[in-house]
Amino acid sequence: MYAFEYQRPTSRDAAKSAAAGADTRYLAGGQSLIQAMRLRLSQSERLVDLGAIADLKAIKADGNGVTIGAMATHASVASNADVKRIAPAIAELAGGIGDPMVRNMGTIGGSIANADPAACYPAGVLAFNATIHTDRRTIAADDFFTGLWETALQPGELITAIAFPAAQKAAYVKYKQQASRFALIGVCVAQTAGGVRVGVTGAKGHAFRATEIENALAKSFTPEAAKAVKMPTTDINADLHGSAEYRAAMIGVIASRAVAAALAR
Amino acid sequence: MGNMNEPFDPSKSPIGQSVRRREDRRFITGNANYTDDVVLQGQTFGVFLRSPHAHARIRSIDLAAAKAAPGVVDIITGAELADAKVGGLPCGWLIHSKDGTPMKEPAHPVLAQGKVRHVGDQVALIVAETLLQAKDAAELVVVDYEELPAVIDLSAADSTGTSVHDDVSDNTCYDWGHGDKAAVDAAFAKAAKVTKLSFVNNRLIPNAIEPRAANAAYNRSDESYTLYVANQNPHVERLLMCAFVLGLPESKVRVIAPDVGGGFGSKIFLYPEDVALVWASKRVGRPIKWTAERSESFLTDAHGRDHVSTAELAMDQDGNFLALRVKTIANMGAYLSTFASAVPTILYATLLAGQYKTPAIYAEVKAVFTNTAPVDAYRGAGRPEATYLVERIVEQAARDMKMDPAEIRKKNFITTFPYATPVGLTYDVGGYAAHLDKAMELADVKGFPARKAASAAKGKKRGLGYACYIEACGIAPSNIAGALGARAGLFEAGEVRVHPTGTVTVFTGSHSHGQGHETTFAQVVAARLGIPVGNVEIVHGDTGRVPFGMGTYGSRSLAVGGTAIVKAVDKVIAKGKKIAAHLLEAADSDIEFENGEFKVAGTDKKIAWGNVSLTAYVPHNFPLDKLEPGLNENAFYDPTNFTYPAGSYICEVEVDSDTGKVKIEQFVAVDDFGNIVNPMIVEGQVHGGIAQGLGQAMMEACAYDPESGQLVTGSYMDYAMPRAIDIPSFKIATTNTPCSHNPLGVKGCGEAGAIGSPPAYINALTDALGVVDLAMPATPERVWRAANGLPA
């Protein structure tokens, strides 16, 4: 790790002014950032730790959905009564991230801001058509994930909360890469007010919606319909852990298991 | 389970008791003393600058900015070592090629001399006041590299235009043959049936939980050196470093391996870092401490396995094995590591008989250099490679012959002992049908067809596979090892020091880095002396305290180290009898020793252990004219044969064809380890070994990019280690035939699990899928392709 200056403000405004100035990063749960810093792959002059800002952690039922504070840990989301009632697939998604230590520290805001191509939350955010609230604006799920570790966030923009509409017939199934235990393929399927949405992570440079599967499920919301879809291999990741052909084939298989799990609720 | 502090109960010998390990308290409570815990007065910190290229010439190294960095004490490169005439690292086993020429031994420099030959190769040692300062300074060293093409592909290494070493143009270290080629060729000529298979034994990264570490100090007061190092054999480390590299007297060097967090072979070898730190500690005048980061461990710990082989088995029309022919290419990596040459030859080809009476065997092994990390012994060291080959081809032979895989094995089992195999070893005892029958019973093989049908009804494939392994461990008789090319002996040492008040300290040349010797050796000594286990202290790992031993690897510690200790204990008892005879006014020959008491035979005149021990050191009433005071004996033991643990493993799997994911429905392991001292520890060794073997078969793959030579699997993000959730609960049993040639009747158990499990798993999987071969690791994608008829 390179030397850096560390600040831990207790309010959003203090965080914003601490971050003003060059070469500063926000620190959320640190489960990706601290690792990168230890490997000397990331370097910042100043780190602003958001962990002491209480109102960023709140989770509350909100009209027809649930709003999760950006600093809510995966463990808190997984165990929260409102999330389990209103969007159970998201609670289960959070409960499958990493291991207990990771879940006690990692946050939803940190996860989507980092936008790892194999992170779980992006699939859930897309499938539920969640809205990302920042200190400047709101961003629709479909506009948020733009590239490999790239999001629509502007420099210094702070995510404050993510609002998930309710969706009952929804589930997330994660097929874990054997080494990292990140998603080799992770699929979240949700029946939303606007129709069926299918969010896929692990397959491409960023999470995306499998519109081919959405169309098939709109006609017939069954596991068989999802499994029958042959996803194209365009832009699909290929590495030691899976060829593009294998990953593409697994999208349909895992989506069908997500549909089965959603129907079983 | 037994407790260390229970008094000796004559009706319950400690041998065979699952005495709780005394090591565990300090390991579990964070009170262990690992090399990284050692901090010396005036401590400086070392960081190694390593090559980012697989193969390159070094045009220049500019140290100016680095030397001026804050806190830097010194920087050493190959140039300083060359000026000081520091030698290269030696290889401890000389192999000759078929044409009689000795193996090529290109220079193995401590720090790069003009060239780097694998990613991670050591270029410079930066020494600074703090670790952070050393790391920062390392980034300021400017090395001008001229990149060269990288030799990565094992099969093509001897025919690519590029030489890893300028003096080995075809990258071939040796081309060795073993067995009777003429007899094998003749047998194949008349064989009714030949089964042929090609295999890769996949390259593995050892991943001991503790990374390598060392702390070297030069002591100005007596011009001696002390090296703390995470190592499995301190005396060997010292001998190699002193005699072959640094030219130092052994009497001026002390090597201490304190608590060591696992080795599995990777901590046997004399590594460049150890030598560089020792040499530099005198130049710098202060101790230098280095602990590998996990990425360094991935790059530079000696890797394991990495063979490409073809095998052919000739049979008659009834399935009797007539001959086995094997051709193997083995990767040495960029440099010859300490035992590397012996692993794919002496420790491999000599096991190709397996448990079978195949009369003719011939193996050819070509060892090549590539621009990858050095490859050397790793849990099993040659025997997993041999067993994988034999048990896979035997299983396939059964399928080809349409015979039951258990029946074809039983038909060919060796049944009379001792049995001299055609590949050089003589198995002393064994009972192979016994463990196969027991394994089949535990696995309920009879019920398999019904289970297979039930899986099929759920749309899943189910398979059952066997592996009947045998291995040679308890290494080794020195004269045989020497005749086969070993440059060292393989005896062991034990010293038993009885204290005046009756407790005992045992100094053993064996080293415990997870094996639990502090417990098991204490059990052995306590049983023999009739004293509580808690009264026996085991000391290991320090050349300053322990007589010369060869260390721990090759499942040798109890068989060889334990026997040395037993012989020393017997010397103590013999002397004790003389002391007792004097005190009891009887003839020496009338004294018996049992349960901690010396008594006159046929009478009830006796004297306790504690009285004898005290008398030895307070010799007022003592036969000083005939006997020296004191009660402190040592023994060196050179075994007369290897030991031959063997067993039968059965694995049953269910495959999900949609994803290629495999569930191990059951794993049965029945082993013959001879006599068992601590059943709990033996079971733990089997569990760990099987987990390691399943790791190889299911998921572990060390991969280098074929173009750049970069280590693609450089961290746990990409190198898949098995977790508890991947490994089923095992059904474990033993059917033991005591070893015939050591007093404890023990065979060794540390590597068996890793030897027998990979073929059992792949045999089960190929059975489920109905395919001839599936490469290791059998990743989900590989399984999915095989299950769905897609090209591999």
C-alpha cells in the first residue's frame, strides 16, 4: 500500500468537502478498494471513509418498494425484514456475496460504484429496474452500468441510496466461479410492473439485460422457456474459467433456475 | 481420546490412542512462533525485485535512485554475488540419460546473472529500515531487459528454437530409461489386447498456508550466522548452503525452522532467497527479514507435477497384464531445484508396477527446462503421477476388456510377499484384496446400479471409479538411494536425553510442520519407557540442538525418524538396566524393564524409573569403573527398505449435464498403513491428502500464458483451491499389515490421500460420462463438454 491521508467524516456535507480536491476516493466497505491498494494497483492521496455517516446505512420500506442506503452492508440487507418482505430476491442476493466477513463490511453502494463485471448487485439492480440516488440526481438502472468497471457516475458523485420497487416473483441464482467465488454467471429474473426483466452478471464487461430471455419469458414465464434461449456469444467473456460458448450456454441454464426459484415463492 | 497429562496406564499403551495434539493449543490461540514472528535486534527488512518477464537478458541495472531512497541500507544484485564467488544452487540427485551421459546441470544462480528465466526470477535484494521503504525503493530500481521468446509448452520444449540455458541447447536435462525394454517389446508383440491412454498430470502450486519466510543474522561476536527459515529440513538446508554455495563451515551456521505452517514439499528446497539473505546479513551487518507475499509464493515456490505421458498396457485374452510401456515428458521449470531430477524418475518409474504382478515394464522419461518456476517434489512427489497413470489405464483396460474393474485388479494383484517388482523395489508385506474388499463393502458397490438408475430418473449421470494405489515412502536406504543417484544419505537421527528427575527430552532430525510429531513421537517414547506422555518433550527444527537429520518429507518421519528414536530409547533402557542391576545388586542379565520399572527377574525386587534417572546424574552408588554417569543416548538409523503403504479408494459421483457441475456422492478410502500410533492424526492426514488430491482432479490448475509466459493463475482469484464445501465427508478405514522392517511396524501415511484420490475421481467421472478420458482438472466446462458430446 502507498501512504495516504485518511478521513472519516460523520455527515454527507463533511464527506463532500473532504472529497473536494484532487486524487481522493470514497471508501465504502473496502472489500475491493483496500485489496487493490494492498496490491499497489490503486493509489490515492486521500481516502474519505463513509462508514461513520449513519444516514447512509438506513434501509426503509418506501411506498411500493424498499430504499437501501448506499452504505448498507450485505449482511444488513440479507437480514433486513423489509427487504425480505418486499424484495426477497435482493436479500438472498446479498446473502450470497463473498463470505460472512465480506458481507459484514461490503456495501451495496460500493459494489455498484465499483461495477465489477462479476459482482452480484448489478444483476439485481437491472432486473428490478432500481433507481440509483446520488447527491446530484437520480439515475435509472438501465443507464447506470456503461462499461468495464465504468458507470454513469461523475467524478466526486456520491451514491446515497438505491430504491428497489417491490417484486415478488423474482429470484437471483449465482453460479460461482470455482476460484474467486464471484459469479461466473449470475442471473436475476424479476416480474416487475413494467414486465419481465432479466439481469445478467459475469458474462460480459458489465452487467446487462438478456432481452432475448425477457422476450421468451414474456410469452411464457417458465424455466423451459428460459432454457430454450440460445444466447449469442458476442462480447461474452472468455477466460480460464469458461469459454464464451460455455458462458453463453450457462446464461439460459441459470436463468431457467432463477425462473424456477421465482415460481416457487 | 487421550490427554497428554494422564499418568501412564500399563493396561492402555499410548500406542494406538488418539492423544490430543499438544501443538494445537498454541496454533489455535495465536501463540505459535512462526518465522515471520521472529524479530531480531537491529532488524532490517528485505524485498526481492523479481523479473516481470519469462525470459530476458539483463542489459543493465541502475540502482542510483533506489539506493538514495529513504531508509535503504543496501542493495545486492547478481554482480555482488559473482564478485564474492558465491556458487549456484545445487541439485541433490544425479540422473543419467539412456546413453550414459550425466544430466545437464546448468547454473542456478542465487540472484540473476545476466539473464532471467521465469516470471518472478530474483534480480535484486533491497534491504531497508522498514518493509514499506524496501518496497518503495524496489520500485525505483531500473532494469533494462531485452525480452526473449519464452519456452512454455512442455511437449515442444526440446524442439523449439529457444534455449532456456545457453549451455543446454535442446532444453533437455536428461532422457532416462528404466526397466526392461526388450522384454516389454516382446510382450507387446504377442499381446492379445493393448489399452493405450495419454495423460497430463496437471501442474500444481503448493499453497502452504504459511508463505516462505526467512530472517538471517550475522553474529559479529563469534562470526557465526543464524538463519530462521520456514523449512522442512534445517540440516540439509545448512549443508547445501554451506558446502555448495557459500563456502561456510557448518560449525558457524545455525539454521532454525521454528513453527512452520505446512510444507507439502515446497519448503524442502534450498531457495535463492535463503542464501541471498544469509550472505547479505554479513555485508549489511544487521539481520534481514523477508516474508513472501502470497503472489510471490505463487510465482516462486517450487511447483508440482507437470507431466505429459502416454502409456500402453499389454494383456492376454483373459485380462492378465503382460507389460506396461510408458513415455513421459516432465517439466523441470527454469532451474533444477534441489530434488527435481529424482521426482519423475526414481520416485515415479519405480512405482509403475502398482499393486500388480505385471512382469515387464519399461519407462522413458525426458526432463526439460522451460521458462516457468522450478518444479520439484509436492505431496506424493512422483507417486501420484505413477498411480494416476497405472490406475487410469487399468480402469480403461477393464472397460476395453468388458471386465469388472475390481475383478481385473484382483486377477492381477500381487499375493505373495516379499515381491520384487520389475522396476526395482521389493514390497515387503501387503494384503491388497483385503482393502479392496473392505472398500467395496463400505461403498456398497452392489447397490450402485440402483443408485445409477435413480440418478438417471432425475436426468443425472452417475459413475463409480476405483484406485488401488501403492506407494514407496519412509525414504530411504542410503546405499540404494546412492546407487540410484542421490547425493545425500537418507538416514535419520534421534537423541534421547533423560533428565535427573525423570522427564525426557527427545531431539529428532524429523521436522513437524503439521504432522503432529510433538504428540506422536512422545507417545512412542512414553510407551517404551512406561512414563506419562506429558513427561516427554520433543525438540526439532534447530541445527544447534538436534543431531544431523534429513528432515521431513516422503512420509518418512515415523518410519525412519521414529525408529532412530526407538533405537536411542533402547540404548537408554539398556544402560538403565545396568544402573538398576548395580542398585539392586543383581547381574545385568537378570534385570527386566516393564512399565517404567526395573526389576530382578523372578523376584519382586524393583526400582522405579525416577530412581534410576536420578542415580545416573548423582552417581554416588554407581559402577563408575564400568559405566559412565549420565543417561543420554543417540542413534542414527538407516532403513533397510522403503515402506509400502497401499490402499483402495472408491469414488462415486453424480453429474449435472446442464452445467457440468459434479457432486461427489461418496468417497471411500481404505488404507494399509501398518501399525498406527495415533488414529486421529492418521485420519487427519488422509483427509488432508484426499482434499489435496481432489483439488488436483477437480479444480487446481497452474497456467502460464503460452506466448508471454506470464503466470495467469497468480492468485486465488484464478487458482481454485478446494474449500470444505467442495469436499464430501469420507468413509475411512484401515486394513493393516505391519511393516516388516522397522520396530514400530509403521509405514507412513502423509501422502497416500493425495496419491490415490485423483485417479479414483477421474475414473468415476469417466464412468459417469461414458468417455475414455477427461483432463485434470475436470472443470465444469470440461465435464459439460464431455456430457453433451461437444469437442473438448
